[in-house]
Amino acid sequence: GGEVVLHTRDDNLVRSRRDGDPGSAPFIVEAAGLPNLLHELVHVWLRARGADDARLRMDANRVVHESAVVHEGVADFVAAALTRDPVIGEASLRITPTSLRVVATCPNDLTGASHHDALVVSGALWELASLSPTALSHTLAAVRQSAVPGSASVAAFVDHMTKALAGTPLAPPWSTLVDARGLRHCAA
């Protein structure tokens, strides 16, 4: 269990309990506004599922932030989907709001900043979810099936999504999106 703190400050996060915090839950979710709260709760959900939440993974002595890119992308998409608003970060004072309607591709649009690079995941999910009235619920269901252990890299998450969408009307457009955005070979 955890506790949720809603405030107007600009530090949205899931954090460990600190000395002096009220209550007894092992972590606290701090958020300003519903989209940010949903985003942070998705991080809690991903961790609970064991979806490879290593923010800083070491690979051959270099930091790899793909896990953070996948987590931020899924959290942005779910928050946008549940609020039906593709603009993320409007309640934040530190970041420029980002529209999930932006077409971000790998490797061209990668900067090394996980919140920015997450757009390659969240934008593709938003585009897929926007294809039809039922596409949103089907995309959310596929994300639920795909956010599992072993989905830390963009390519692994894409593979899980491809399997979850197999045999559905969304499988062909997903494949097209993945190829057009370079996600199958994306190394964030």
C-alpha cells in the first residue's frame, strides 16, 4: 500500500517514506493534478507487476535508460488515455507540455532524456488508440498484457504489444506504426 498526496507544487513522483511523513505506507505518491496523479500511479502499477523498473541499468559499464523510457511512455499514455487528453505535463512548471500526437521516431528523435524519449512509446500508443472508437480500450488492454517482466527495452515492449494485439484488427496498424517509427530496433 501507499499514500497519495495531492498538492500544487511541481514535484510529481513516487517516493519512499521519509522521517516525519504521516502514516505508515512504504511509499508516497505526490502529484499536482489528475493527469500527473494517474501518471505516477501507473509507475506504482508497473513496479507492482515487476515490469523491469530499473531506472538506471548498467550495460557494459554504461547507463541504459530504456526501462525508464518504456515506463514513462506507458505512464504518459495511460494518463492521456484515461483523461482523453493527449497533452502531457500541463500541470508541470518544469517541463514544456508535450502532445502525444507528435510523431517521434527512433533513433532520430532520441535525446537521452527519458521523459522526452518516452514519446516514441507514448506517441505510438496514442496513435494506435486513436484509430477507432474501440481502439482505446483494446490498446489499454494490450498495454496491460505487455507491461510485464522482460519488457524493459523498447524493442521487448514492442514485441509484447505485438503478441498481445495478434489476431485483432489493431495488429496490422500496430505493425505499420512500429516500422514507421523505428521501434523494433530502437535502443534508447
